[in-house]
Amino acid sequence: MSNSYRWIDEALTAIHRANWYRSPKSLVGRADAVMQLDGKSVINFASNDYLGLAGDERLIQAAIAATQKYGTGSTGSRLITGHRELHQDLERAIAQLKQTEDAIVFSSGYLANLGTIAALVGKRDLILSDQYNHSSLRNGAILSGATLRDYAHCNVGNVREILQQQRDRHRRCLILTDSIFSMDGDLCPLPQLLDLADEFDSMLLVDDAHATGVLGVNGSGSIEHFGCTGRSIIQMGTLSKALGSLGGYVAGSASLIDFLRNRAASWIYTTGLSPADTAAALAAIRVIAQDRDSRRECFTNRRETLWQNVNWLKQTLVQTLNNHNSRIPYTLLPSHSPILCLQVDRPSTVLQIGHTLLQQGLFVSAIRPPTVPTSRLRITLMATHQPAQLAQLVESLHRIFS
């Protein structure tokens, strides 16, 4: 390798030295609460498949049928050759789920944020972004060229302060926030942010990636959860987590969606979502609707089972881990979601805990900088986790921290 590329090896060495090095792990078999990793059966506490739909037979059969009917790919951008009636069906279903006038589907959630933010604001505008927002929100803000100001995590007072100081210096203003913060599990103060957006003539984009299918009486997400349905919000989300497929979407007013079809570069110039992914996501939304209807007959739906698992594990962790003097300092971060995080002091510590858990048949993500400011175990719950599996996790963590 020539001298021009020597810095790459040096950078990799530095990443290893800091215990920041990461590489993918190959899981084998259908997505589920139990998977095969390196030839060993493990209980999967690292998945964003909150409702356990990624391996659901109804989604699989819908994907197969769509592939047989339409082929494997969309063949082009939606404005050229890639638009199918199936895409429109999915967008209508999303709009109905989110209770908005319309929706638009992107080929990934990352593309949805990049394209939407860059289309809505530019160099004459202001963006306020929570300091813990997802990378796609931050990079969309940078791509737009707007003035970007981070505000302290979930700090409404800081948002007001920045708006008072800078709003009148800019043409438009866009406030960006995750609803559920993916590496912490906490919720944004959505009603207060909406009130500030109204007061200061600003737009609000909420990334509902980890809340869609999880929060709200009908599984609509954070807007329904907070009782803010019908208010002016740009609702972004993904199809790849609780909905068990792939892709992203934006839901909102008819004029907003029509504007994005004409100005969001990451939609205009990208091949449309594959027929299989589109059909699987549509099937997932229908499953959520069926679960909602089943409540009238007193059946337990997936979302209720998920929250039973979340509440049991959270309460049990507090009771179990707080009843002794831990030899490893930790903090159970506040959470109102299926994401529970145990924060520890060093990257090397969280790597060792993750390795120990894996040896005991438990796959839990060890998250380190630069993804997060502090190292942590990120435990994610699924509706398909069984009580005995949750109990096994608690027992293993008790032994590790004792």
C-alpha cells in the first residue's frame, strides 16, 4: 500500500487500542428470540425486532407472493420505472396507522431522514437537534447546509433559549428529535417541543423508528402515545424494527408528502423498495391491526406481551441488582421503551461482560464510544421472549455484577 493510504492502518490500530473496534456477527436461521451464533444457540437480546415479526410466517408468505408476482427488484426509481401499486398500498396503510393525510416510503430510514431534512431547509434556515439524536438526523442536518445547533438532551429550556436567541435571524426553523432514543431507551418531551414549535413558527420532525408498532393504544407510535395526533408534525420512521422488514417512511400532510416526492433527492434518485420488503411491511401493519381488533375478544396481542416482558425485566433488574454491593460500578439508565441499558465505566469492561454473557448463551450488545458517550450493555426486549429466558438473563447479570 502506498504512503497515501498508510493512515488507514494507523487509524485501525488506534481504534483497536481504544477498544472501539467493531465487526459484524453472523447469526444463522430465521429471525427469532433464539438464534444460532458461531454454531451456538443464543437467546437474542440484541435485536430491534420488538414484536417478533421479522420471522413471522405471514410476513414471509407475503414477501414470497410479491416476489413471484413482481420479481426481485423494483428496477428503478419510483418516478421512472420503480413504482408499483404495492408501494402505494403500503403508503396508504402507513398514513392510516399514523392517522395522517399521506405518507411516502423510502428505501431506508437513513435515506428518509437525509432526503427529508435537506429538502425542507437550507442555508438560510436553522436546525435545532437533540445532542443524542440518531446519526441520520445529524447528517441530514449537515447535508442541508442550515445552521445547526445542538440542544442538551431532552432539555426543553435549552430549546427555548436557542429559539429566543436565533429564531428571528433565519427564514425557517426545523426541530429534530428521536421519539425513543435508540441507545438510551428514554422518550423525548414531545408535547413541550410541539408547543415551542407552534410558539416560534417552527417545524418539528420526530424520528419514530423505535416507537412505531411499540407505543400507543393502536401501535401508531409516540404521537399517539402522547395524545398529539392531529397536530402539525413531520413523522418519520422505519419499517425495519417492529415492522420486521426494510425501508423508511415519512407521514404527514398531503402537501408535505407531495413536496417530498418532488424535492427529496434520496427518494427521487434511489431505486424503489423491493417488492418483497414492501409486501412484508404491509403485512406487518395488517398484523398490528388484527392484534388491535383481537383486544375486543380479550386476547393478548404482541404489543401487550412485549410490555409485560419490559415491565417484568425492568422491575426485576432493579430488585436483583440493587440488593448487593456490585463489584462493577453500573447505572441502569431511565427507560420508557423495550430498550434497557446498563451503563458501565470503560469499553473494556462492557466488552468483557458481553463476552461472558455470550459464553452463557445470551447475546447482548456491548455499545461503546464513539456510538455513545459512555459504554453500556444495550438489552432489547421482544414479544417472543419467554419468561424463562428473561429469568436466565437476570441470573447471569446477577452473577456478573456480584
